[in-house]
Amino acid sequence: MTQGTDICPKCGSSDWKLPRHVRTRGVTSAATADLNIITCNKCGFTELYELTEEELAPINKKAGMIFIFAAVVPTLIGIGVSIWLIWG
Ligand SMILES: [Zn+2]
């Protein structure tokens, strides 16, 4: 992908919106795909690019952090409150 210099195949414009990251999942499969959506500002033509491993690394790291805050922290708080109720 040579973002910024690409010419829209539909209208010839080189004015693209910034890539937007989407994670999509098959209906019958658990496999997911991480894609960048790039849309032409002029005519709305949209291209999909699969993210590279390099681009995915920080996203997966972030997802891991969200998991920790969404699942691990409340569990620890729950354990803490239980101990407090028993011993306090
Ligand atoms: Zn276009």
C-alpha cells in the first residue's frame, strides 16, 4: 500500500480519507480479519487492506490491555471485597 500517492481507480482523485481500522468476523467461522478501510474523498470509492503483522502488533497489545481492565481487574476487586467482608 502506498497511501497518499494512490490514484482512485474510479475518479482519478488522490484525495483519500485516513484509514479506518475494522475487525470483521465470518458468520460461520471464528476467524477474524483486521482491515483498513480507505475511502476516496471525492467519489466515495472504498478499498479494503488487510493489516500487516506490524500494524496489528500495537492493536493486539491494546486489546490485551482492555482485556486486563475488563476481566482481570473486576475479578481482583471481587476477591478483595470478599476478603474484606470475611475478615473486616
Ligand atoms: Zn474516487
